[in-house]
Amino acid sequence: GATGQAAASYDGLRLTALTKRYPNGFTAVRGIDLDVPRGSFFALLGPSGCGKTTTLRMVAGLESPTSGSIELAGNDITGAKPYRRPVNTVFQNYALFPHLDIFENVAFGMRRRKVADVDAKVGEMLDLVELGPQARKKPAQLSGGQQQRVALARALVNQPEVLLLDEPLGALDLKLRRSMQIELKRIQTEVGLTFVHVTHDQEEAMTMADTVAVMNAGVIEQMGSPAELYENPRSTFVANFLGQSNLIGGSVVRRDADVVTVDMQGIHVSVPAARVHTDGDQGWVGIRPEKVLVGDAGAELDAPGNTIPGGVVSDVSFVGVSTQYLVRMPWGQELTVFAQNTGRSKIFSVGEQVELSWRPEYAFLLDRSQDVN
Ligand code: ATP
């Protein structure tokens, strides 16, 4: 029940030191702290097996935590029975009743609980998910995406405070998944409820969520807006999991107020100062492929950039919107470059010598000592 502790009260969903050790001794979730703002679209993103589903099941009450707590709008719900929580879940295999039509599938729970105004509420939900005209069809007569929307309507009609979505689009083909991502986001904005969406698909998380928490091996590696995570990853795991990164080993040789100078394989480059860096620190300079300029394109930098000579083009693929290069650097590493096609840009060929450059502010510096993987 409510604890009424004003100081601890948070109007969203709060996980504190949440841990799950399974009876076989495996710890799937390792003391995570997470604040999910009320009314936000929140994505829990991570590779298979990292503990996303376990976390979601603890929030739903389907799995009990080994330790830690779960609070919703200031109420401790850690030990509450699933049906006592203002939480509903949409699963990947949405399990609609095949013999009931769409309308009755959505109405089912409310009819059992003898709720008033069922017809109006169901009608409103079917309009929200744009299935009003399909109300009298059976699930088998609908597409996968439409069935998923029925499952969503069925969960939303109960007016939960938090909707949990466990890989809800996983069963759909790519094109349908893309359109459902936009649709889900629209519905969330319209109803204004807190959505917690579990996915291993970084593009899906970035497309839909206001806030993304990246999970790896039972811990939260980093949390932030999609742009923050992309532009400023704090670990090699996040840098590689969200899009592609070039990571070049180096050591800090100088630290100024905002800028750190890194000796990168004998070449000095400037990187925005992040956290710890002191002289001699080993790190990774990270730069996204689309931020790297090839050859003369670097001359367009209005401020002095970081320039690395001596690259040799080892692969070229023309992909329409951009040309993707692999460039072998003097120290043997291949860097990936996405050069935007402006129509005027020169296309380089395999074997050509090129220099690579980028604006210092586009690079990020990662602390190598933090990387265990
Ligand atoms: P996926 O995307 O594949 O579902 P996930 O990130 O959701 O992965 P979980 O399903 O939470 O991961 O599982 C996390 C880890 O806990 C996995 O290594 C899994 O094998 C293990 N695990 C899950 N359920 C149990 C259980 N009942 N007993 C023991 N280990 C379990």
C-alpha cells in the first residue's frame, strides 16, 4: 500500500536496487536503479539474455525480486499481486481468443468484472487503434499488425497507469514493424500513459522512445534520450550497440578546460573533455562513420579539424544516399566512413590515398579501463 513518504515520492515508476537471482543461482538482473518518468515512452534496450524480460516481469508482478523495490507514483508495489497493480502487459504472442470477434476480445476482461459502459469504452479503444470497422471480424481475419493493435486495445481499455510491452512487434515483418512503431508512438502520445517497451532493436528504441535505458548483462549501462546516447555514448558497448562507431585506441597527452588531446597511434587529435581523463589514461577515440570526411571534403571544415593522413581506400559501396568506404589507416585498422552523396561529391576508388578528418566536437572519448568485454 501507500507509504506516504513525501521525500521518497516520485510520480513515475521507480526501480531501486532491483535484483533477480533465479533458483538455479543465475543473477539475471543486478541491482538496477531506474526512474521512468510518468507519461513517457521508455525503452529498455539490450541484447538477448541481458535481463529485459526479467525486469519487465518483476514490474508486472509475474516474477518476484530477490531484493530491491518497485514503486509506482509513490506506492511500493514490490510485493503486490499482479492483478492489484495498475499495470498491463502486451506480449509478442498476443494470444487473442480465436472464437471471439475483435470487439468481444477487447471487452472480455471488463465483461467479467461487470464494468459499466463496456460498449462505449470498447468503441473508443477500437477507434484509437483504428480498428472500428473491423470490430465484428475474428482475429484470424486480421493481419498481424491489426492483431497486435487489438492486443494493445485490450490492454489499454483497463486504463492501466503503466503499459508494459515485451517485444510487441517482434513477430511482424520489417515493413509492418516500421509502420507499427509510428502507430504505437502516436497512440502513446494520444493516451499519455507511461509505456515501457522492451526491445533488442536499437532502431526501434530510438524511433519510438523519449528515454532509452541500455541494458547489458543485468545492469543498466546508460540511460538518456536517443540523441544523447548516440552522440555521447559512455561505453564501447553503447557506442557499438547504437549504430556503428569507429573506435581508435589512444592515450591522453594533455588536458585543457573543454578539450583533451589524445595521442592516437602517433597522431594528436582533440576530443571534447568527458569525465576522468588525466595524462597517460588509455582510451578510445570514437567517431561515427557519417561524421568522417574523406579527402578534400575535409577542406570544407570552417574550424580546424582533426586530420589523419595516409589512409588507403580498401572498399567502396555506393548505397544511393551515401557512399560507404572502408579506409585502411597507417596503423592497420580499417575505419568506416559514410560519405553523403550531394551529387557533387567525388567518389574515391579502391587503392586511392585519402586523408580523413572530422570536427573535434563530433568525437567522443571512452575510458578503456571500464571495458571488460
Ligand atoms: P530475450 O530478448 O532473449 O528475451 P532478455 O533480455 O529478455 O532476453 P531475460 O529473458 O530476462 O533476457 O533472461 C535473462 C537471463 O536470465 C538469460 O540468460 C536467461 O537464460 C536467464 N533466465 C531467464 N529465466 C530464467 C529462469 N527461470 N531460471 C534461470 N535462468 C533464467
